[in-house]
Amino acid sequence: MDPEVVQIIDQRVLPHQLAVVDLRSHHDAVMAIKEMWVRGAPLIGATAAFGCYLGALEAPEKGLHHHMQTVYSDLHKTRPTAVNLSWALDRVRKAVADLQTKSDLIKMTMAVAQDIVEEDVKICRDIGLHGLSLIETMHHSNERSPVQILTHCNAGRMATIEWGTATSPIYHAHERGIPLHIWVDETRPRNQGARITAWELGERGIPHTVIADNTGGLLMRQGKVDLCLVGTDRTASNGDVANKIGTYLKALAAHHNNVPFYVALPSSSIDWNASSGDDIPIEERDPEEITHISGFDGEVIRRVQLTPGESAALNLGFDITPAEFVTALITERGICPASEQGIRSLFPEGNYCPT
């Protein structure tokens, strides 16, 4: 392995290709995050930390901190909604604040990035073990088999380092032999559910069905969904959650049909400075993600246009689900109500603290 190269999986071409890309500069890391070669709040944070390491490798012998400030700024501008981005950058910034030599800067940025990776594996595993209890209870109390779970977007291992957040309870339940069936929202416009979640579940041998985004409400009304399980890119201190566009509509349908709606998250995704979802910035992305689509024709991946050329398109990446529609939050420390009191019952320190 080249110590001056960070490797990522280019998620843009999944599931048709498994492409590994070399990042050789912090500008490469910026591009990877901004253009969604990597995505998912925890993975964005880890990639940003490694982007700082690549930035440290580029640093001059003098003016280290001026150079790193540019690196932080470049990375921070990439994605506005996922709070793990700024969390990771702040963590690196604090760790290197008093360093005076380039060699120490390189060692420390690498150490912080590695710590973030190792912590994420444990955190996501613990989220899964806590969420497993919910699925076990559903399995024991429900005569119908298997347990039917609806997901939205991809909150799996491709959005984290391993296990995922919303998929971690599913993986643990599958390993325990609990019969499952997963309804996988396609998740337009980038189709992370149809492309990535379905691919992940297929690799694990977990039965699943890909559905159009607007199918979930009918399935809930028909009694074919036992619980909804999604992730989040940022959670306000009052329990409001920002997740992939369309999550709010699923929560409304779940609430109306008395279907439990759970949100799985690492504590690093809690924004203690956001008093409610109104304080969370919503990313507006390139309209071409809506007007165009990519697919595999059996030979190559092709990009085609869906809409009339003169039609405008609005591409908001996330929406806010108010806490009142969230049954509970599943974190690495346990399950709590989606409220400030509930969150602080598990995290009384009021900020991220590795467990």
C-alpha cells in the first residue's frame, strides 16, 4: 500500500461495477465528497478526515496551519447537510492545533482519521445490537413471518465503514436467523436504494424487493410493513431528523397507519447547535440528477435524459422529519425518544464522545 494514497469505492457505478479509486490530494477528497463518489454521513466524515491527511502531506514546511486552514475550508464547502463533515474537520483541527512540524502534522491527521474509522465500526455494530431488540420483539409478537421492514435511501455499510446504521439491525437479525423481508425504496433521484441497498442486501442473502418511492404508503395501508428503519445525515437536538428527500413522506404514512418509524444514527450525527430541523441547511444539488439517469445496458453504463429539454427541475437532497413522527432514535448507547430530553438521557455531556 502506498502511504500517500487513500483508496475509496466509487459508488457512482455500483452495482454494475466495483471500482476502486485512488485519492492522492485533498482536492481529490473534495471531488469524491462533492460529486458523491462517497456518500453517507459517517463515510463523508471519515473521507474528510483522510482528506486532511492528504492535505498534511501537501503542506509546506512553513505556514502549516495557514495551509491546513485552506484544506479545511475546501472540504467544508463540499456537502452542507451531513454534520459529520464539520464534526470530523473540527476533530482534526483540534488535534493538530499545537503541532509545529510537518511530520507531526502527518502523523496526527492519520491517527485521527484511523480513530474515526475504528470508532465507526464499533458504533455501527452497537447501533445494530440495540436495534436488533426491536426486530426480535416484532418477530416474537407477530405471527406473520417474515418481519417486513421498509428502508429509504442507503444507510448501509457503503454509507459508513462497516455494518451501516439502519442496516446494522437488519444484518444482526439475519445472523440470528430471524426471517426478514426488506422493502427497498428506489430513492430517486440517485437511486441509492435500488442500486446500493439492494446490492448490499443481496450480498448478505437477505430477501428484499425494490419498490418505487411512492409505493410505501400503500404497503403500509395493506398491513405489509411492520416497521420503517432509516438513517439520518443530521439530527437536531430536539429530535428532528434530516435524511434523504422522501423520508418525511414515509414518516407521515407510517404515522397515519400506526407503523413504527425508527431512525438509526451515530451520536456524531447529532447537531447540538441546531435547536430544531429549521436550523438544518438543506442541500440543493444539480438539477441534472433529476433530468437525467444512468443505467447499465448490458455492456456499458449509459446516461440518458428523462425530461423535456426546456423543463426546469428542483433537486433538494434532503427533507426534515419532525420528531413527533419518529417513534424512537437508535444510537450506539441505546434507544431513546426523539426529543431533547430523550437524547440527553443517553448523551448527558451534550456533545460527541467516543464510547
